[in-house]
Amino acid sequence: MSLETIDPDEARPSDLVGSSIQRREDPRLITGEAEYTDDIHHPEAVHLAIKGSQYGHAEIESIDTSDAAELDGVTAAYTAAELDESGVSSALQSPASDANVPEYPLLATDAVRFQGQPVAAVIAEDRYTAREALSEIDISYNRQEAVSDPRTALEEEESPTIHEEAPDNVAFRWENGDAEATDEAFERADHTVSFDPVINRVIPTAMEPRTAFAQYEKSTDELTVELSTQNPHSVRSDLSQTLDLAEEQIRVRSPDVGGGFGAKLPPYTGHLLASWCAIQLERPVKWVATRTEDCQSMVHSRYQDIEAEAALSEDGHLLGVRMDSIADVGGYLVPGGSIVPKNIGLMLSGQYALPAAHVELTGVFTTTAPLAAYRGAGRPEATYFIERLVEVASRELDMDPVTFRRQNFIPTDEFPYETGFGHTYDSGDYEQSLEKALSLIDYDHRRERQAELSEDGRYLGIGISCYVEACGVGPNMGESGIINVKPSGDVVVKTGTTEIGTGHRTGYTQIVASALGVPHDDIEIIEGDTDAVHEGHGTAGSRAMPVGGSAIRETADAVIEKGRQIAARSLEAAPDDIAFADGAFSVRGAPDRSLTLVDVAAMIDDDPSDADEGLEATSNYEPPNYTYPFGTHAAVVEVTPETGDVEIEQYVAVDDVGTQINPKLVEGQIHGGVVQGIGQALYEEAIYDSNGNLLTGSLQDYAVPKAEHVPSMETATTVTECPHNPLGVKGVGEAGAIAAPRQL
């Protein structure tokens, strides 16, 4: 489906929600006017470079930075010892609350536990000298045995111990579901099937690597950090804890972000160390990671090694599922390292009415980079698991996999539906999206052709992926919204989310223009700056529109209500008699007695009871539950048996993300997610050798899909509104990446 883009100037503001207007962000991005962190320059700036471990597992016997420090142009060289002497917190990230494991240090002290782990740092007048100086740092290592496979690390007695605090290499154990009910389901089953999928490890590969630019003003004891991040407020908190500064002394600003994908949520050594160095040296400090640094020391994601079995009835109903999963957490357990793999247990049932299931999950240390969130954050793994199970089960029963899915779907009239695994789905109509996808690929015809090609020794695959995901985390993860209508007619909107390339400024503008009836071009969106917006939870988990957008919508309603009270006084009418439409207040039954929203904003300066300049309101939206987008993706592929070559003949994506603020934005997000899913399914995998060396440490070796690998996609939608937020939206940022890996 190709959506026609409309000109917002030719549409009534109140009609903009649901319209495919052009992204406001695009002109700057495509003309080279975007401001990424590395585009920023400050006088007297110096550059930070970080030396990572050359080994996957080793004891550190000594570190000598003297030769590096003596190079011309080098300002300073640091190890963990200097950090300790300054009194700074040495922890990069504290472990998750459900595990008793070591902290992840800013710079390694006694040992390294993955290749690329930061060990020392250099500050120089330019980035090239800084990187050259790294080679002059002399580190004496006592190499230890490495282990990159989590099952080996867990089950083999001769495997090395990664942390003394975890002698069995277990970072955490977790279970979910009902073991007794599941055992009973297997006892009465007519058939059982087992399968052991391994979900491959991937490296988030954003266009822009990790960056930070820190400035410290000694006279005011204030720190300003500009960096590529998804959550400036979280970074401010991390900096406050690390540097022992009050949050009020720290400003964090996110300029344009060249891709986040979850990997730019956690703090990294470069972010915190650049800030510490700026305070020590009283000079601006810039850090820009190389691509190899990103591959080696940014979080990876996805890897799980699963053993599972399903209980089936004779007529093809799922009775129960058992799953025992080993999740690789890498050399250190970061907070997302326990949260993300648990999502496979929380979202285990997918779109199906699964009566009983039990999940056992073991997080295991290996000598590899830590694992955490990447687009979908556990839901792609859950979808991969349940949809593979459905295929295996339908083959065991010699049933068409579509028929098997249909009869196991959660019925539409049973929503809201409690899964029994920690979620209550808000709304859904799974049959509708499946039928639309089957129609688009002409399923019956494809099945006939599949049989014909099989007779000729050729393989035609028809992949179906019926997914459901949890977005917009709630409750207790609210978002702020501030709207100020100025007497000039300009409207300033602030929110605690962060633009990372997904089109917030366009979508938020449509929400405000539609609610307030003001021109699209008069609205300014401000986010990603802790000085401008004092609280926020950033952008992750497809929360921007369900949570941030809902906060903005509720704030717009508050602006209207506040304006209604002022207009009522001026128009000498009761507030209940004041109507609001198309940007104007009027007396019901007397439309000639009216005031525009801007008229009311101008009145506030003359009203002592409303001292703020302009008409302003603030709100905080607290989601009562997650939202649950869903859909069906289908792929038709032909495989050449002799070479293993895979040709994607057709790719169809039918998604239900609730109300669509801008269908063009929805389509773009689906396309981007599908490409990442195709990458995982066909091209991408992070591979370590037996010594803990990352063999896919650059884009020469790690194969992200190129344009030639991406098929033309057909997109379609259904609309099942979320019943518990003011917009009815569900979120779309991760849908493509969740559905795509399963069927390819």
C-alpha cells in the first residue's frame, strides 16, 4: 500500500489526526542540516578515546599509561585508579535487583570479561592523536579460558567461572506460569511435540555510533552533556549518581539521534567518563565511538537457547507448553539483561488461548558483550518461539498451519483477555488481520504452487507470523505534557519523550493541531532537553504515541478547559454554555459571540489570576495498562536447494496499531522494523570464536541488509482502538522487527 501524502496547509487543523502529512523532520535530515552530536563544536574541546580489552577473558596484572601520556598532544591518561582517587563512583551500571552479581565497572580493575571492555582512556587535543595514544598504553594480561556459548557455560564442568560471586555462571533464575496445570495438560494430551530453537545474537547497528560531548562550568558548578541517547533524563540520573552532582546541576540534551533501537538507553563508559574528564580538566570533552567499539562494547541482544514441548489435543488445540530457556547475559548483567529475556515468558501465548504453560529461564554469564534491549526487547523472541511452535504442532497433526492458528486464536469477544502470564490484552481482532494478509498473498494459490514446485525439487516457503506485543509500559511509567498558547499565536509543546528519528514532531503536531484547531506551522515541539522539560521517561517500548501523545492530548484538553473559564468571563456566560471548535470559543446558540484561542491567550496578561504569559497547562498521563498492537505478516520465498539462496517473492504486513495519528509514519515504522527483522533472519549474527574474539566486529564482517536485499513490501492495516487511552493508539515502532524474523 502506498499512501498519498497531503499538504497540512490544505487541511483543516481539526482533521489532521489520521492524515498522511509529510514528516516535519525530513527537510533538515535530507539536506544535511541535521545536528548530530559529532557535528557540535565547542572552543578548547579535547577528545576522549577508550582502550578496550584485546581479550575476551583475562586477569589484569598491570596497566602503564606513562608512554601514552608523554605523547605530543596528549592531555591526560586515566585508569580505574584515577577514578577511585577522585572519589567518583566506579560502577557503570548496577546489577538488576533480582540477582546477586558484581557491578559493571566504568574501567576494568582486576579482570576483563569480554573483548572490548573499557580498561583505560586517553584525552588528547584531537581525536587522531587520542586514538594513536591508545596503542602506547601497556597492559599486562594473564589470559583465562573464554566461553561464548551460554549452554556450555552453564552445563560443562570444565567451563571457566566468569565471576567468583556466581561460581556456576548463573546470573539469575526466573519462572512464570503454572507448572501443575501444565503437567496436567501433558498428561491428558493426545499428542506432544518438542523443538529446540536457538535465537541468534544480533548487534544493534545504528547509523550514528555512541557519542557524548560534555562541558563543565566551574563558576556555577554546572555540567552540560550533549549526546546520542533515547532518554536524557535517565542519563542525567546516571551522571548524578556517578559524579555526585545534584540533578539540578546537570543538563542533558539530545540533538538529532541517528538511530536508537534500545541500545542507546543504558549509560556507557564514554558518556560518563567524558563528563568526569570535563570536570577534571575544565575543558569540553568529546567522545565518538568507532564502529568496532560499538560492535564490541555496545549491548547485543536476542540470544536464547530454548528447549520446549507442546501438548496437543486430537482436534488440534493447544493444551499446554513447557519451555526451558537459557539466556546469554554476557560478561556483566545489566538491568535490561534480566528484563528483556523475561519478555519471552511474559508474552509466551502470543495470539493464542493457551490454557496452561510454564517457563523456566536461566540467565547465564559468558565472556561476551552484555545483552539488553534491541528493537522489540524480548517480544521478537516470544513471537519467534510461539509461531515456530504453531508450525511444528500443525505439521505433527498434518493440519494446515492457518487452520491451526484460527482455531486457537483468542476469540474477539473475550477481550480484555488475561493471559495468565502477567498481561491483560486490551483489545484485538486477530482473525481480521490474518484474513487480510492471506488475501494479499493469495494463500490458496500459493499453496497449490508450493506443491507443484515441490514435485520439481524446488522449494517455495510460505511464512506466516501472527504477533502481539506489549507497548507503552504501564502503570507507573507516566509522561509529562506542557502546552503554552502564546498571545502571538505560537504554540509551544513540551514532553519528556525523545525524538530518535521516528517522527514525534510530526505526530505530536497533528495531535495538538487537531485538538486546539491551530495551524500546523504555528506549533513547536520541544523534547530531549532536561532544562526545557524537567521530567520524562524518554523513548522506548513504542511508548511515544500511547503515553507521550496521550499526555499531550490530555494537556490540550486542559488548555481548552482553562481557556473556557477565561472566555466565559469575557463573554459573560456560564462556562458550561461555552463551546469550543476549530480554535474558537463561542456561546452556545450565539455563534457571533466568540473568541479565538489566541484571543484568550492574549487576555491572560491582563488577568491577575492567570499570571503566566500565554495560556498554559500541564498534565502527566499515567497509563493504566500496556497497549497491545497485533497483526499478521506473511512472506513468500523461493529457496534454491543447491545454493541455499533465498529470494523473497512477496512480503505482506498487516498491522493493527489502534488509531493511526499519521498512516505515513506507521508505514515508515513498519518498513524499518521489517528490514531489521529480515536482517536477523537472513544476514545478521554476532559470532565469537573459542577465545572470546568477536569475529563480526565491523561492517566488513557483520552483514546488515543492503537496499538490494530488501523486498518491496505491501502494507495494510486494521484498526482496533486501545480502550484505555484518550487517543486509542497502541504503538508501532517495534512491530516490524517483532513479526519479520519468524517467517523467513
